[in-house]
Amino acid sequence: FSGVQKPIFEVKIWKYTEEGYDGALLQYSIDDGSSWNVVPRHPYSFDWNWYSRDTVAALGTFGWDSISNGWITAKQFLPAVMANQSQVRFRFLFMSNEGNTFEGFGFDDVKIYDSPSDVGVSSFTDISNACQGTNSNYVSLYVKNYGYRNLKSGDTIIVGLDVNSNAP
């Protein structure tokens, strides 16, 4: 994970488990598998299908359970403790009780990547109001990072501006 600021773990999952009782979750290790931690949910308001239930009985914590009716994409920001670690391992943990028998849990197409930049123009100085319109060659743009990854010094930001000269 060297050079990755805010890594995202993405996976296709298929689930056919007893709702509330049987399920799966993702764990990580940064010490070559000596200890394991659960990849938690992110604190943001958007839903990336990361864990479907707050408590899956067999797991004793949150996880994926129930029936998905096909493959779905789940993704999650990985914990900051993984930054610049060279021995990161992952594993899926599936647990079930002795009750009903369902088919289980499947995963495929695992991807790990850095979160993308999300930079946009938040405002600009209107040339008709700035300098009483006498210097129409310059426009001041204010750029904001709306994303979760920091911009680095030297990052290129491409901005376009369409000026309508026929506007009143």
C-alpha cells in the first residue's frame, strides 16, 4: 500500500444465507496473519453495500447476510492503519449456526485501488463585476477538493470555462 492515501477494497459478493443468523465479513492483518481485525463500515452517508446487517448472530457483529438474488458490488474504504504497510493480508470469515442450511457466501473480482480525486470549481469571479469589466482577460476560479483523498503538490487540475458573449 505504499503511495496509496485512501485505499478502497471492492468485491463482487453473492449471498444466500439465513437472514440474521449466518453471514460473512472481511478481516485484515498487518502482522503477517498473527492477528486479524474486521474491516469496519465507513463513516460516510453513502451506501456501498458494505455489510447488510448490524448484527449477524453467528458472527457476533455486523456482516453480510440474507439473499442477494445475484452478484452485487460491495466496496469500502480501508482503515488508515494499512497505509504504507507491506504485509497486509485479507480473509473472508463465514460463520453459520446449526439451524437451517442455505448455500452460503461467494466472492469474486477483488480490486484494491486508491480513491479518485474529486475536484471541482466551487465559484469564480464574474468578469462583468470584477474591475468594472475593464480587464476581461482574467477570471479567478476557486477550486475545491470534494473527495476523500488529499491532492498532492504538483497534481494537475484541468478546468474548462465556456464564456457566453451573448449574455446580457
